[in-house]
Amino acid sequence: MTGPFALEESDVEVMFLQAYSPDLNPIEKMWSQVKDFLRATAARTQEPLVEAIVEALARVTRPDVTNRVASCGYSAI
């Protein structure tokens, strides 16, 4: 079965957020961390920018993700 019925059968709770609520969305906080790093590197050409993006994403650790999820009021798994 697919769609909402599959979620009900799996005992998954679906939570709908406001149209724009970055304070409740852990991914927004992660992107903020990545963008802060990219601003600090000030890479302006393609090759350094790609390298900076790879490094910025690599700097997002499992504890970072866990903390971002918890800071939004969700229980971390």
C-alpha cells in the first residue's frame, strides 16, 4: 500500500508545519551552517567554490544533525 494509508499502517505520525517555519525545520539550520562556512571561505571561482561546498558538507557531523533535530523540538533517533 502507498500514500497516507501506508503511513498509518506503519504507525508513523505525520506533522504538518506552517508554510514557512525554518525554526521547526532541521534542514534549514544545517544549510545555515553550510552557508556560514561558504561565506567564510569567500570562494569566487568554480573550482574553489566546488571544493568549499564539498568541505562544508563534510563538516556537518552526525552530532550536528542530532543537535539540529533536537533544537527543533523533535526527538532524535
